Amino acid sequence: MSFLKLIKTSVLLLLFSVVAHSCVKDVDLDQTDDIALTPDLQVSLLIFDVVEENFTDPETGIFTPIIRDTVRLEFLDDSYIQDDLVTAEFSFRYTNSFAQPFRNKISFLSENDRTQHVVNFDIAPGIKNSPVVTDWVEVIENSNIDVIKNSIKMVVEIEALPNTNPFVGELKFESKGLFSFEF
């Protein structure tokens, strides 16, 4: 039986060496510098709901057509983002049940509040029982990506554009960022 065991072992070693040799035969190790990892990271940035009371100054009770909200984007200060970010895609969604349109301005600011990038678009008017959705996608890539790398704050400013309809409703805002990297 030991002779049979020796033949089995020899055959297994021969098969293993053939399989191992065939697995690495076509590998060109000089191309390792060409290997790139390209992961994506999706992040919720800012979400809020406003109603008509939010457009009234709490101290004076006077209508204020412009309201703002600011969020710090601390993750943009990370060394991986600073070194390897190649594309940023921002998705902004408003759901409006006010009968008024709104003007939107989203600013990306540096630590010292210098404007790096601005996104402007109008928000369509809605109907109280039938809100209207306004979507906007902003893609920043290649040579423009430094405007995001240099940002640490996002300021959302909405301006109500009054008309003759009653100023009653709700405005919902959702924003996301999809960040693509290359390592």
C-alpha cells in the first residue's frame, strides 16, 4: 500500500504544480502601478422641513422672505478626501406644497467663509394637497474638484417669491452627496 500512497502523492504534487503554474503564468507584475481602487461614498448632508411660521421673525412677527441653514461638512477635511477625491455628485430635492415658488441658493464655503461653489435653481410652486417635487443634481469633477476639497460648510438659502395666493404650506428639503475616490 505504501507504493500506492507514493503514486497518489506524486500525482497530487504534479497536479498542484501544474495548477499553480497556470495561475501565475500570465501575470505581469510590472503592471501593479496601474491597479486602482475606485470606491464611492454616499452621505446624507442636510434635511429640513419649513412651514409658514419659519418665515416670520420671532421677535417682530414680520414676514422674512429669506431663511438660511448651515451644516459643517467635517468629513471633507479628511486626508483621504483631500488626496483621493475625484468626483462629487450632489442631489438636492425640494417637495413644495406652498402655492409660491422659491429661489434656492446653496453655497459651499471654506473655513474662513470664502465661497468656493454656488448652486442656484428655482423651486416650483405646489398645491397644499399635491406637493411638487423639484430635483437638482450638481456634478463636480476633474479640475473643479478643488472647490469641494476646499469647502467645509454648506449654506442653504431659500427665498420665498410671494404672489397673490395665501402663504401656507410646507417645504421639505433633502440633500445627499455621492463622492467617488481613486486610490
